[in-house]
Amino acid sequence: QAQLVESGGGLVQAGASHGLSCLASGRTFRAYAMGWFRQAPGKEREFVAAISRTGSTTYYTDSVKGRFTISRDNAKNTVYLQMNSLRPEDTAVYYCASADRPWTNRAREYTYWGQGTQVTVSS
């Protein structure tokens, strides 16, 4: 059973950069793809980014391409989301998730979830 704990949420100004971290435990972190999702108030959860077990393959939803970067450090059991040029529409609870395979960009295949961390972007 995987445990995922996000950190790094907060209040940031539009245009600023901010980073999130997710520490994983309870399973072999390096064996599985990891992803970041977000959910804004009144909206459905959105698949933001994913990274393969080795870090060689990544996925980004169109709205964050060129602004967000997902990365991982398998030695530290940690996945990161670096967010640049933040916009008010990036405001959401951000969730870290783990898949049951080395790579997937299918949201439904992410089955382990953290508790989420709030990111609020002020204009």
C-alpha cells in the first residue's frame, strides 16, 4: 500500500514560480509512474502531469505545457512539480498519485493518492 504526502502548497502571486513535492512510501517507488492532478472548486479533477518510472517519459496537459515541469528522484522516493508563470486559473488542490505500471498517461490508472495540497494564485 502506497502512502503519498504532498508538500509545498501556498499562496503565490500570478507570474511567480512555485514548487511542490510528494514523498512516497510503502511500495517500490522507482518501479511505478507518478502523476500530479489538480482540482479547482466546482470543477472536475484534472490530470496535470505524469512521469515514467525512470523519468525518461513525461506527459503534460496542454494548459501547463511550457510552464510546469515534473521530475523525480528515485533515491529520495520523491516526485516534484515545478510550476512557473503561474496563473490564477492554476489555483487548485494539487494531488500526487502513483500508478500500478512503469508508465501511463491514462488518469484512471493512477490508483494511489495523497491528501492534496492547496495552491492559490492571486492576480
